[in-house]
Amino acid sequence: MNVNIQTVHFDADVKLTEYVRKKLEKLSTFHDRIIKVDVFLKLDNVVHQIKDKVAEINVRVPGRQFFVKASSKSFQESFDEAFDSMVNQIKRKKEKLAA
């Protein structure tokens, strides 16, 4: 599984990238043929004072691509929400294939 973490409008600290990588390792328990995972961490509404933290996860498996996006006031919260949504998408797809 190839993991790519990109940050937009800021530089992520090591703690945040390690947190993301550690969580992403759990994805392989839900799908065993993951080819690539792209994570985008962005600061939204940079023009205004309020900056939402956006997390986007793009997972590529053979013949399929999953995408989720979440935003909140912290990157961990945004990433956790997006990660949970990604797990649900993968589980639903596997259930459909099994049925």
C-alpha cells in the first residue's frame, strides 16, 4: 500500500503525519488489495479569520476508487471523520460484492 500525504496552505508537523499514517495502516484490515492512498490536509477559508481544517482521503483498489472529505476545527477530528466514512464505504462495497 503506497501512502501519500500532502498538505495545502501549511506545513504539517511530524506528530500529525505519524497519526495519519498509523490510522491508515488499519485500512488494510478492511480491504486487502489497496494499491494507493492519497491524503490531502488543507486549510479552508484562508481569506477569512475562521480556518476550517479539511481532510480528504482517496483510496485506490483494483477497478475502484473511494473518496471522502470532511472538515472541522482540527485536523485530527477531520481525519477521523473522513477515515470512519472511508471504512464504511469499503465495508458496504465488500458486502455488495459478497451478496
